[in-house]
Amino acid sequence: MEQGIGQRAFGADGFSASFAVLAETGGSAAVAAPLAAFLDRCMAAPELRKSVKDSLPALLADIAHFLHVSHGRHPGVIDHAASRIVDEGARQWLTASVTGFAAERALLNALTVAAGPIRRHFDQPQVEAVLAIQHRSFEMLATSERRGCPAGAAMAFVLDWRTTRGLLERSALMLGVELPACSLPDEGATLALADSLAASGMAVERAMMFGGEQLLAQQRGLWQLIAARHQAMLAL
């Protein structure tokens, strides 16, 4: 695996330093880390307790299905943002991101098939409603007409996805799914783009921070939903 949950490289200057801190403190890493630790324990020492035996496949299914519902369809956050970002300097990053996430989308499809159906809880209608609202929120942020907002959302999404991808890697190993290397732009490239776009002025900076902050809140909420269902399964 290329990195642990929540491990980031720092050292950026200027606007990118603020954006990196936003991604670090407002992202999904803190929510995803306990889930990754649970999967690590299961891989290291298979647990015979019924609560763990039942909750493991449920967690794998939730990770695959919930991420697929939110990000497995085309167009997604990056694709929508690419249609809004007109800055020529962003073209290379966008092309790499669109191509890279196409592979991630294929991985989500494979994980969803391998994991099987999700375990339906008593609150399933509310869960489905939350997922629908989040999907619309992702789309609204990525298609905003406010210059800088789609870019901030897309960059935050890529940073956060890389931070939590370890969970997909663990899931793929446990489900026997072929795991492609992540080809999304790395943190350095994303933060370099953030600085480049910020040169357009404070209004764009504020819009990028807003888009990034709101995107991270939605993505963090998605992982919190997965984590809450996992805790409910463990408590049965």
C-alpha cells in the first residue's frame, strides 16, 4: 500500500499551505483510520467472534457500495469540474485526474460486485435519502458558476481520495479484486495547481477554499455514515 490512512506530505508554501491544512484537518482521514485498523486486525488474525465475522463483510460491502453510489457513476466530481475550469494551466492536472479516476471508478465497480449486497438496516430509507442528498451536493459544488469553487472541490476530492484509498486497497486484498496503482495526481501536483490558480486573486482563493471545505464536509459525512453502520453491526 502506498501510504497509511491520513499520512500526508507537507512543506507547501503560499495558498497551497492553507489548502493542505484544510484537506488535512477537514478531510476523512480521522474517520477512516479506525476502519482501516479494523481491517488490518482482521487480515492479521481472523476473528471468530460472531459480531466480527458478521461486521467484516458488512463493512466491505458498505465501503464498496456507498462509494460507488456517490462516485461510481460518470460524470463525477472531477468530470463536472473539468467542464467548468477554464484555466489553461489546469489542463494537464485535469486530464490526469479524469483519466486516473476512470480507473478508480472501475475499481469501485469491481469491489461492489465482489462484496455482494449491503446489509439492510432498520434505517435504510434514511441512509438512501442521505446518499441522494450528498450526491446532489457533490454535483452542485463541482458545477458551481463561482470561479474557483469547482477547482477547490476537485482538488480537495483528489487529496482526500488519496488519503483514504488505503481502505479500498485493503478491501481489494480481502475480496480478491485486482488492485491497480492509483494514477491520480499526487499531493505535490495538486497543491502546485492550487497556488497557480490562486494567482488569479483573493476572490478565487476564497472560492477554492469554500469549494474544498464543502466537498470535504460531504466526503467526511459519507465516511461517517459508513463508520456509524459499522459500529451498529459490531454492537449486535
